[in-house]
Amino acid sequence: MRRKIAAISLTVLLTIPSIFGCSSGNKQIDNENNNTTQNNTADSSSDKSDESSLKSVAAVTEIKEEEYDEEDFTRVLVSESGSDSGSVEDGVSILQSTAENTIYLKGDLAETSMQGVNIDTTAVTISLPGIYIITGTLNDGQILVDCQETGTVQLVFYNADISNSTNSPVFIKNCKKTLLVLAENSVNSLSDASEYTYMDAENEEPSACLFSKDDLVICGSGSLTVNGNFNNGIASKDTLKITGGIITVTAQNNAIKGKDCLMITGGSFTVTSKGDGLKSDNSDASLGYVSISDGNFTINSEEDGIQAESMLKVTGGTFDITTGEGAGTSAVMGGNMPNGDIPEGNFEMRDRGKGWDFDNQSSETEDTTSMKGIKAGTVMVISGGSFDIDSKDDAFHSNGTFDMSGGTMLIATGDDGIHADDTLTITDGDIKITQCYEGIESPDIIFNGGTAHIKASDDGINAAGGELTSSDNQNKMGMMSSSTGTLTINNGYIYVNASGDGLDSNGDLIINGGTVIVEGPTDSGNSAIDYEYEFEINGGYLLASGSAGMIESVSSASKQNSVTAFFNSSVNADGIFTVLDSKGELIMAFTPSKLSQCFIFSSTELASGETYTIFTGGSCDGTPKDGLYTEGNYTAGTEFESFTVNESVTTVGSGGMGQNMGGPGGMKNHGGKRDFNGNEMEIPENMEEPPEMPNGAEKPENMKLPENKQNNAENLNNSNEIA
């Protein structure tokens, strides 16, 4: 039975029965419309074997919304317009091709009988629209497309191997649109010079091994290896679209670059570059974008893995990206230094209170090489795809907004896992950050869904960014914050394990839903929860654990009850902390992975007027997720304290210090009395007075700290530091 397929809005279809493995069907071929003339006549006797393997090529254009036999239309290579020569039958234009449509590469010379082709030994110039099959080896030559007529040039690579010792092996100088077709099962390669003698010295062009000044589409299912020994691997000064193929690129600079835009809808890519891996860099606000909907990508770049000057959008594909030799090469200082030591070498204070940045190199400046995994200049949209990123710099970075609505991410980075200079929104998807400085950072962070697992050497999630004006500072009770931010969690599942602050907001922190588990620091210089103005819990589930020195309780304006428990001694790692209701039913059980002295717990199960009991030790036969038991039978350990929920915020125990204290970006306004080794420091006499107000603002009279900043000096001085 011959199956039928619908061909909808496809404007170019190439079928090569012998090469691509499909029959020509019952379509009649009009040989008279081929119009091939002898420019450079090949030896017909010597090419018979080649002719037998190049029986016919059909260029199909203007396919209508009709059904065609699958045997006739097996290979759809690209949805772009092509030439319209040949007979027309059922809305399909067909061009017959034999060996006369082939350019033969024979080492030190090239031969063809095609009209529109001029050959000077190894220099092949194509000047007319049409289909050109290129096969063989050219040791030191070039395919030059210089087409003055309107139309599409289709270069079909069928086991083509081209090198050039002074320039680029393929230079598309002038052509409205060029299609480079990688024939099925074919193996093709391009290699350029290590030093160029420019054909256009003024513009320094060509500047890539495969270089096009106009639109270029790469399609097909064959393989292409590009060795960019001088500069870029594949580059177009206009639009570069890739729909298929097995493509391997090695480049001294950027591997694959579309200046106006880079669009990829399929294919398999292995990229090694000393510059960026994939890139679009037109500074025009409407251009310079990257769009990827499918494909398999292995990228190893010394600079950014994927970079867009403006918008970057990914809807599908599989990505394995390493930049700057990976996260292990980056050394950043967070709230806690290994062994408490300050490293040797050059280092500086990072922006936005991010700590110290050092790698025994010069201080970071605006000119420092970017080594981010995926970077966008204005907007980044991730709605699908699977990402495995090991980057020296940020894994995902947007100079504007970031929006994630799908996909999976496995991230190891020497800096931020996900960073946006503007709003960062996560609606769906799965994020796992195994190594980072800060996990997720943006002035405004919104979680609407999805899952996130974050392990950070500093802050897990940090809402910090926009600069405050003097009036802002006055409106915010005169606090010394240099920036603001908002962290809002509406839904989703979030687990954070941070050595700095777990959740940090330089403005408000709001939880309306979802599940949030935070394992904060063991030192007293940071806390599991840190915010500047208000911390409201209006729904969802929260469990935060860590040191007590800088912990901040929930704001009383919260609509959901919470309890903050302070212990006189820390709960050991792998121990258990449990809350039971008055009937002995398990409300919550948690096994921290590190020492913890304070717990904040909020759930819909904490009912007003009800009494609960906290236990330490014992065991639970349930199955924990990220240390949390939500069901199971508990074998009681040691009773710590019972409490009754009479207010939205209940405090239990007296082992804490400095509740409701903290500051922006991990840089505390209060309690900053410890050195890098965690030892207490004396405050210099000249620091008794507070610093000057920012932006020349005057200190308000009778200035009082907000509710969450009331400094309990007695607790501060009598704190129980966790070992």
C-alpha cells in the first residue's frame, strides 16, 4: 500500500533518488528545460561511474496543499523558496539533473559542463541560480557564489572535501539566498587558511571558513566538518538558518554565527571554539537574535556557549555546554571561605554585594571575557529543551528579562546559575544547580511553578538589583540599602542548600503557595531567610533551617501561621526535628544535612488555637524528600517544647540571637562582627556613628528600624555560635 502524506506550505523539496534513497515516482521529466551547456567539459568516459551514482536530482517548488505519494516526497529538506525551472505537473516544478548538473572536484582541478559556472583550475565561480551537485576533493581551491540574477543557488554537497591555503573554501559573495544541502549519507569537509589574504581587504572578507554575505540555509541529513583555522567557522552577515545535518565545527573565534539572526530547527552539532559557540551579534534592536527549536548540541567554548545580542529563544533541543573550561576553574568568595582563608592573588568586591572575585588574575572589568553558558542581550525565553551546562561564568544570563516555562536544566557554574538584570520569571520546568556562587539572581524574581534544586556557596536565591533614590530610602525608613528587589513565590517546588543566605530579598519576600525548603548557613554571618522590608507567608509550605545569628522571622502581616524555633544547641546533621499536633499526628519531620540551630516552619496545618509539640531525635519510617517527611510513623525522641498558635508568628525557644536582623545582598547592616574565620571582631571607635545617607539624603528624625530589624542586643551578645 502506498501511503499518502500532506505537503503544506513547502516551497523547496530536494529528492535525490540514488543519493537520498527515494524513487522518482511517475513524474515525467522535461529534459528540454534543463538548459545545460558545456562550459568546462568533463571526460564523459571517466565519469560514467559518477553518473551512475548521480542519476537524478529533482528540485520541487510551490508544493500546494495536496496529497502526494510518500515515495515521491520522502525527503523534505527545507521550507524555503527555490528556483522554478522545469515542467510543472500537479503544482510541482521538477528539474532533471544528471552528471551535467555536477561539479567534479579532482584534487588539483575542477570540471563541469554546467551553464553558469566558470572554472579557473581550482577556483569555481557560480553566477546563475540553480542546483549544483558538488562532489570530490579540492586540495587548494574555492567555491565562489557571485550570482547577480534573482533566484536561489542550491549547493548539494555529496562527499565534498574542500580546502584553501590562503582564504575561505566557500565564499557566498552575492546571492539573494543560498541553500547548502548535505546529501544523505554523505561526508563533507571544509578547511580554511590559518592566515587570510582577504578578497575584500577593506571589509576583511571573507572572515569564516564557510562565509556568506547574504541569507544562508544549511539543510539535509549528511555530515559537514568545518575547520575554521583563522577566525570563524560558519558565518553569515545576514540570516543563517540550519534545519538539519551532522555538523562539526572547530574555530579560532566564533563557531557558528548569523549576524542578523541565527535560527536552528534541527541537526546535530559538535562545536569547539576559542570565541563563542553559537552567536548572533547585530546591534540593531530588531535583529541579533537566536532561535532554536530542536537539535542536539555539544558546545565547548572558551567564551559564551550561545550568545544573542537581543532576544534568545529556545523551545527544544538537547544542550551539553562547557565554557571557559567549566565551573571548576572559577574561584569566587561568598559568605564562607574554605577553611576561613583569604586566597592570594588579585581580587575585588563584586557588584551588588556578591562577595569577592579572584582567580589570581587582574580584577574584573567591563572588558573581561564573558564565559557564560547561554546569554541574551535583552530577553531570554526558555520553553523547552534539556540543558547540561558547566560554565565558568553565569550558566544562563540575560541583560534584560528571563522567562522559563519548560525544559530541564543541570547546572554547574563558577558564578550565578540563572541571572537576569530585569524580571526573572519561572512558570514551569526543572532546574538543578549542583554548584554555583549564587543560584538564581535578579531584581525581581517570580516563581509560578516548576521545580528548583539549588546548592550555592553564597545565596541560594537573591532578589537584588535596582538602585534606590534618596526618596526611596526615606520611604523605606531610612535603611542604608543601595538596591532593592522582590522575591515572590506563588507555586512550585524549591529546595535550597546555601552557605550564604538561603532566600535573600533586598526588598520584600512573599510566599503565596508552593513548597519551599531552605537549608541555610552554619555560620552566624548569614541566615536561611534574609529580607529588607516585609516577609509575608500567605499560603504554601515553608521549612527553613540554619544558624540563628542573623535569622529573620516572618512578618506579622502574614495570612498563614508560622513558628520560629530556636534551640540552645544545634540539631546535628542527619538528626531529626519533628512537629506533632495535640493528637500525636505527624505534621512535619525534617532531617537537616548540616548543623542547624533555628527552624522556621509554616503550613496550612498550623491552625490558630491549636497546640503542637516539637521533638528532636527519634525516627520516622516515612520516605523523605530533600530531608522532609510529610507522612509516616514517628518514634518519639526528646521533647523540646510545646506551643499554642495564638498569633500569625509564634516564637519558641530562647537560643537565638538577633532575630529580625539582616541586610541586602548578604551584606548585613547589623551584627557584622565576624572576620573571615568566623571570629568576633571589635568595632573601631570611629565607626560608632552610622554612615552617611545615600544620595545626600538626610537622616529622618526619630528613625526606627522596621519590624523585622529590631535589634536584640542581649541575644546578639549572648549568642550560641554553631561550631
